[in-house]
Amino acid sequence: MQQEEIDNYRAQESLQNQQFDRSTSPYAPQLMEDVQRAQAVLVEQTNPKKIVRDIILRLRGLEERPDGTLVRIAEQKLNKDGVDNVWFILDSHINQNVILSHLTDKEITNIMDAIQDDIVDDLSLNWKKYGVLKKTDLDVINNSILVNIYMALKRAEGQNEKNWLGKISIENISGGQRFVPQKKESIWSKFRL
């Protein structure tokens, strides 16, 4: 009779576990909806349009406060014509389409070379028209534009942005990051260089 009681206990425990799993796990449509919602939130949080906006505000000498007001923190580096031109260049190269692409290191280098040539030519020919007060500001403006474009292109290298987005979305929904247990160190690991 003991074996029968043990079997009944295990069967009851199994039924309780199944019921608990059903009550705590979302249905497939809900899970898909949760994945899509988490991905949308992440896309918005990492939206390159915010980067472009911050650069444009910086070139105008402004900073946005948390309440949305703009505060002057420095002299502007470019006038409206210059800011409009820089915005066009930045918005063309720092956007969701670019960062969700699949680029190789060679493609990134080729794109950066072409952009650099265009920006240097434009700034050197139109610096007075753009209201640049000191020629030394040309390097500052050029570098602030190029570094941000380069970083956006690096996000697309090897589809890293898509891989990152998918990994983070699943981790958010599953309730946290899965940690890989570390291997125990041996006595010889203390002698590593």
C-alpha cells in the first residue's frame, strides 16, 4: 500500500504543477504581444532620431531639460543654414534603417570615407555662410558629426543591433537574464598572466 500512496502523491503533485504552470505562463498570443511590446519599447529607447536631435541642439548651443524646455548652454556653432545642412547629413546616416542593416567593416569604412569627404568639402566652402565664427570650430563640428555617424554604422556591423534587440526582448519577457554558471577555478588559474 505504500507504493500506491506514493504513486497517488506523485500524480497529485504532477497535476498541481501543471495547473500552476498554466496559471503563470502566458498564452501564445499574449507572449507574442509581449515580445512585440518589449521590442517596440527598446526600439524607441535606442532611437537614433534622439541622437540626431541632441547633436543639432548642441550645435545650436542648446540643451533640453527633462521637462522639455530648451536652455542655452553655449554659443551656437552653426546658424540655421548650417544646422539644416548638418541635420540632413545626420538624418540620412543615423536612422533605424541604417542601424538595423547588416554592414561589414569594409562597407562602414567606405561609407565613412565618402561622408567625410562630403562634410569637409561642404564646411570648408560654406563656413562663412553657415555662421562659423572660428575656423578651428570646423574641426569640432566635423568630428562631432563623423563620430556619431560612425557609431551608428558600427551598430549595424554584423547585424548586431538586430541580434541585441532580439536577445534583450526575450530576456525582458522571460523575467531576467539567464546566467551561465562560471567554471570553478583550479589551482593553476592563479598562475595566469
